[in-house]
Amino acid sequence: MAHLILPAVMLVSVTVVSGALTVGGVSFTLSKVAEAAVASPVKTNIKPTYVAMLPTAKAEALDIARTIPVVVRRDPAQPAEPIARPIFTHSVAVESLRVRSGPRKTMPQVFALKGGTRVNVLREERGWVLIDAGAGKQGWVYSKLLRPVELTEAALH
């Protein structure tokens, strides 16, 4: 029994001494930091040493239309070509369609389309299609969520 008591007493004494040193060291460090913070000078009313001074210009001098000539390269005798409207090949078959940045369900959503919105299919990849919704909006949707639009002669003109 004595051979168990001596190691237990030594363990307790080492634990108490190391705990006292740790607490004393932490309080010593904290007290020194607090003293240093109190003793450090604090500047108030700090003013910038540099102030940017930009040159001023009158509004008339900034009128670019007067200083740069405008050149029209179109022949006025020829009528301007009508802007071709895009022909949409499919429409959204669900109430709301999430358009994604890539051909996977885990890819982030780029934008959403309402049901009946017409889109143009650009390419297909493993059941997903890359669509163009006009106005520079492109993204990927699952192909089963679109239905083909019947192209009539009136839709082409």
C-alpha cells in the first residue's frame, strides 16, 4: 500500500506546484501587458499629413461631344437593316426553372426563368442543355423541363 501512496503524493505535489507557476506566470504576463498599455502615450486629434488636391475643371471643358468628331460610316442612301429578332426554339415547361452555371444539379444557380419563357437551346450534354434566354443570359437546365416551340411562318417574320 505504501508503494501506491508515495507516487500519488508526488503527483499531487507536482500538479499543485505546476498550477501555481502557471497561474503566477499568466498573471505576471497580464499585469505587465496592462502596465504597458496604461503607460503608452495615446495621440489625440490626429490630422492627416497629406491632403489630395485635385485640379478642378469647368463642365464646359468636359463636354466630349464638342471635342471629338463623330463619324458615321453607313451610306445614307441604303436603308438601315432591321434588327433580327432571335428565334426561340423551346419554352419553360415548369412554373419556375433554375438556370445553373454548369450541367449538374450541384452547380450554383445563375438565374431563374418563369414558366412559358422562351429560350434557345445551344447544345446538349448528358441530359442537360445549354440555353440562351436572350439579353446575354446563358446557363444550363435539365432538358426534360423544356418543351419545343412550334415554329410557324408568323414566328419567323
